[in-house]
Amino acid sequence: MENNLWIKKALTLGTVFFLAVLLVKPIGVSTQFSVLSGIFHSALNETVITEDAERESGYRSTNPYYDKSDGKLARSIEHPWNYDFVFVLAIPFGGYLAYLANDKKRRSQMSDVDVTIPSTAKSDIRRYFPSFLGGFILLYGARMADGCTSGHMMSGMMQGSISGYIFAACVFAVAIPSALLVGRMPRRRD
């Protein structure tokens, strides 16, 4: 039964993505990081985004990145509480809830066994920093290319985009050997 759990989770994720595409729009999140940085930018410089009634979006920006697509990004920066931004904020919250649920389940299964797992802040940084750095580089590259990693792979594949399949193949072609390599590295004890 436990071996089939991944199938249930995959079907749940696929259903959620299908419903999102059907009812709202394809899922993509990296643009919202640009919106978040734009919120900070406009808080520091109030003149970076201005209203412009002549444009379809209703906004103009002195920053060319915010102004492209007729100021749609500038509008999102001025009015961030939309489906996309709330979705991005919900990702870490949902991940944390899943972590808590899994942690409670794991603890209840291990209640009979006396196991102490040494953990120090130093070892946690060594463990999580490479993943954070890799994710940051991937996201930074996606934004430089004016794309979105999750939207391109997950939503793109759902829509039958050839480039989505190519991107997914490249991600897995790099991720699988990297995971195998990292898994074989000897771990230092602190």
C-alpha cells in the first residue's frame, strides 16, 4: 500500500493542475518573484510606476522590465493580490503543512524506537544550501530568459508544448545524475 502512495500523490497533483488550467489559467510562478521585487522597488522609489490612462494596463514604468507587455507587470506590482501572487504565497505554506503532517506521521511510527538524530545548524546549512543555490540559479536563469520553470515544464507539458517536453527532459537529464552523484558522496560528521 505504501509503495503506491506516490501514484495517488501524482494523480492528485495532475488533477489540481488540470483544474487550474481548465478553470483559471496555466500555473506559473516565477513572474511573481519579479512582482515581489517590484513591490520592494516601488516602495523605495515611488516614481518607478505611474498611472497612465491611455494604456490598456493603466500603468507605465520607468523601468523597461516592468513596462514591457504594455505595463502588465507594472499593474501587477501596483495590485499584487491576484490569483498568481496568492498561489505563490501558498506554496511555502502548503509545503510547511505537508512537512508537519509527514513529521507527525513519522514520529508516531518511530515512537517505539529510541533514535536520536544529531542536527546542528552547521550541518543543516551544508545540507540545504546547495539545493537553495541550485534552485536560485535555475530561477534566475528562467527570469533572464523571460520564462518560468514551473509554467514551462508542468503547464507547458499539459498544453502539449514541445519546448515544455524538451525542458523537462533536460531538467531530468541533469537532475538524476546529480542526485546519484550527491547520494554517493561521503558525508562528514560534525
